[in-house]
Amino acid sequence: MATDTRLSRQSLVVARKELLELLRDRRTLISTILIPVLAMPLLLGGMAWMARNQISRLQESTVDMVLRGSEHAAGLEQVVQSIERLAPVADPDPALPVDSLLLGQGIPLVIEFQPGLPGAFERLEEEQDEAEEVPSVVIHYKSTDDEAQLALDELTRTLTDHRAEQVSEWLRVRGIRPDAVRPWTVLRSDRAPEEQRRAEMLARFLPYMILLLVVQSLTYPAMELTAGEKERHTIETLLVNPVSRSSLALGKFMAIAAMGVGSALITLGSQLGFVMLLADRMGLREQIRIELDPAAAALTLVFLLPFTFFFAGLMLVVCLHARSMKEAQSYVAPMIMLVIFPSMMSLIPGLELDWKGALIPVYNMTLVMRDVLMQDGAGTGTMALVFLANTVYAGLALAAASWMFRREGVIFRS
């Protein structure tokens, strides 16, 4: 008991000392807090501002179009020309294929009126051959042309609305109710609780962001407290103190974990706040519905602790093996890549957390965080297994770090 108390006291002293050194280091504060807090909002805000301005410019720009088969338009030509942003241009050569106009001449839209359009309604009163094609207005465009895509959407809506008006008038003249062509409808009724619908957006992308931020936030403190001290030759000074190697490993482990969790929470909080502020400023608050239940957030943090401890120990083991900061960076980069892909599983629909998935690191946290935030998903037993598995992994990682701290060949590796 006395040994355990002494180990805990020494570990807390080492953790406090390492945390103070990290917080006094401007490079640490800049890389783990300042840059993530400022850079991400600036990037998101800049991209949103540019995207909004570009879409507004595209919506207001004039798009050239060539009309072919105007003699068959049956009044549809005037409907098309009523769209202000569409500008008719002369057909350079009616014999040219449509592809030549789009690709060679650079015409964004080519609208072709087929011959059967003038008698489209008369044919409805005649006995029809099932093989006979329905006359169409064919709009030729390039899907890679953004201006053409936006103009195409507006043109399609205009023509569809005009067709609906023509059908209603045709039915009215014949004494038929317009809704006779639609005697029944299909209605979709979403019975999911409102809080679940509002939490779904966060539940899909928040696990990916949190896990990636936590692991990234652990990297610099882990490298600084291991490979950095080796590079500066200050680890020898630490080793001559009357502190056990296990206490050193546990103290550094706690400092790395605390720095990682704190940095991740600060960064995530600033990003969510900025997204909500940006949505308010852009008038998109109703479209970007973000709601986080406090109980779900607290439970998410509970599950996040063993995961953070696991990766703090893993980072400590990997970085302790490195001889310099540069070498540690080469070890850490693949680890981050291994986190990115499993953490994106929350974006894939239909995945369910079972007992096998609960034993897979990162993957289990991705799904359990999604289910907790959605307040609907895996059972209590499976979620408890996730917590237990990550706790065991954290203990194994810490044991490995403690064992490596007792190996002189690792500490003084050169």
C-alpha cells in the first residue's frame, strides 16, 4: 500500500512538472491549441465565404444557349426565353452535331425541340401505339460545366411548371378535375423523435472529428516529452532524480493524456461554436440543425477517456523508441492514418456495433459515439464491452511504456 501511494505521489509530481513545461513552451501551445483553434475556423469561414460568393456569381451570370427545332416549339420557345439568365445565340451551323457545339464551339446549352411537340395533346385523344415515343424537349449540356448545371436546374423547373399548367388547362376544358391524373399520393411520415433528428448530423461526423483531434493533440506532447528530451539531452537529468521509472512513465502518460484531451475539447468547442455562428450569419440555422444533449455529451466523454489513455500510452511507446523529433514524426504519421479510416465508419449508413466490433480499437469508439449521440443504437452490454476493451488496451499500452522506460537501450538509444 505504501509503495502504491508513493508511486501515485511521484507520478502526480512528474505529471505536474511535465504539464507546466508543456504549457510554458510556446511551440506546444501554438501547435496544439492556437493553430487548431484559429486555423480551422479561418479555413472553414474562408471556404464558406468563397463558395457562397461563387454560387451567387454563377446564379447571376448569363448562360448562352442555342435553340434548335424552333418550328416545333409550340410556344415553348417563349417560355425558355423568359428565363432572364439564358441568352439565345445564333446557331453557327445547323448541320453541326450537338457535341461540336458543346465541346468545339463552347456553347453551354443546346435546346432541341422535337417534331412531335405541336401535337402532343392531340395524340392523347387518339389511340396510341405503345411503342410510339413521347415528344420531348432535349437539353444538351456538359455535367462538368457548373454554370450550365445551375441554368439546367432553373430551365427544367420552368418547363415542368409550364407543362403542369398546360395539363391542368387541358383537363379543365374537358370537364375533368386536374387531380384526376393523381387519384392517390404517397406520403412519407418520419416518426423519429425531434431530438434524434437534430442529433443525427452531429452523430455522423462528430466521432470522426473528435477521434482525429484527440490523436493529433497527443502527438506533439508525446514527441516533446520523449524524443524531444532525448534530443536536448534533458532526459538524463530527469533520470537522476529519486523517482522510479514506473513513476516517470505514469507521470508522462498522464501529462500527455491531459494535454491531448484539453486541446481536443478546446479545438472542438471552438469549431462547433464557429459553425453555429457562421450558420446564423449566413441564414442557414434551420438547414444546419445542431443539437447536443448534455447527457449524451457527458457519456461520450466517459467513453473517450480510456480511448485517450490507450493512444497516450501508444504514442509514448512509439515516440520513446525514436532518437529525435524527426524520427518520431516518421513513426507518428502512419498511426494517424490508421485512425482516420476507421473513424470515418460513422459516416457509413447501416453499420451496427456488435461484440466483435466492440473489440476493434478506433472502430468501436466510432460506432459507440455515434450510437450515444443518436440516443439509439447498441445495447448496454456491447457499449460496456467497448469501455472495457479500451481500458484493457490502455493498461497494456501503459505497461509497455513502463517496461520501455526500464530499458537502458531504449532510453539512451543513439
